Amino acid sequence: MVTVRVEGLRARYGRKLALNGIDLRMGTGIHGLLGPNGAGKTTLMRTLATVVRPSEGSVELLGHDTAEQEGRKRARRRLGYLPQTFGYYPGFTVTEFVEYMAWLKEMPKDRVPEAVERAIERVGLTDRAGSKLKKLSGGMLRRTGIAQAIVNDPELLLLDEPTAGLDPEQRVEFRELLRDVGSTSTVIVSTHLVEDVAVACNEVTLFDGGKLIFRGTPSELAELATSGAADVPSGDTTLERGYTAALRGSRERTGA
């Protein structure tokens, strides 16, 4: 099943054309979005989360046309979203915040207590469920953000830089969570960390300058590092070198 269907997408960030003619299809699994700063990743995530309206083109999520108000409303009930930075009330406890987000997602009241408890447990914050958000470390706040994103068992999960602030052990646990959710849902992860994509993602989509320049598996991206390039691209791993090779090749073709 195609969960995300994007055609001819153009979106602006101020006067800048942040996304330029994107066509995209995504289904069940874990999809990694890579690209340098300003590539358009966050704009795409905000568009898929129905926070930003596209300038041109169409976006269909879970069979709903997001150009229509009712379509956006129905899609929002079935998706989870963690932005790069999220707002919260510092005086809320972890439980209160996740409960509040469940209410915003219009979850049935009888489902909320169990769903909140399970979401908090899945991100390893059960022992801090009663702590106020203002008392949490940056990593704990990030895990609270992940908890609110998964509380409704979303069919489409959008995570923008989810591992920022997490220590190595927490990142390993997060990847296990991704695999669990991605077995039945569509998970899209925007990240600067190539190693997260290498370990967790089934598919990689690479953006540069608002355009989609590569789509394939992590191993296919890694193969670009040795696909006849005259210069060996920089990077500590084969996947990082493939990432660099893809960017260089795209810029050489466009003269950027």
C-alpha cells in the first residue's frame, strides 16, 4: 500500500523555493531522508505533517488528499510527528504532556491511559513519567517528543532529527523502536547522521538544493563510492563516501 503520494511538489520557505518539483511514493518500512543543511528535508517533513501547505503539487497521505480540510483532518488522526524543536508547557509532567497530545489527536478517551503508559515505556521514561518537563535533560525531552509522536500508534510516523541529544545506548534503543514501528507502518526519518540510516532504514532518499537526487537502499547509496568516480569521496564509512559521491555527481550535472 502507498502511504505517501507526492506529485509535482513545490514549497517555499520565505522567498526561497525549498522544494522544487518533488515526486515521491512511500509505503510500509523505514525511510531515511538525507541531505545537507538547506536541502529541503525539514520543509518536506512539515509539508507531510500538514503544517505547511505546498505552493504547487499534490500530497496524499493514507489515501487522503491534504488539499482538502477534511482530508487533512483525517490524515492527522493517523500520523505522528516529531519536529526538530517542539513546544511544550514546562510545568507539565511527561504523562500530562503525552496525554495532552493524545487529546489533540482526538484519541478515544478510554484508550488514552493505556496508550500513554505504553508510549512512555517504549521510550524508556517510565521512571520519569511524573517528572516535570522543565526538570528533564535534553535527551529525555527528545524521548518525550518521540513518545507523543507514537502514542496513537500512527500509520505514518514523521521524525525530524529524532536522535539529537540521545546518547549511544539510547540511539541503539531508538533504532529498535523504529524497526518495531516500521514493521507495520510507514516511518520517515530526517537526519544528518548517516550511520542511523545505515543501520535502521530500508530505503534512503537524498535531497540537495530542494531536489530529490537519489533514491535507493543504503547499500545502493554506498555503491556510488566506487562506481567509477575519478576521486575517492571523503567519509569514514562506505555509506558516507557514497553520500558524498551522490552530492558531487548531482552538482556536476547541474553545474551547481
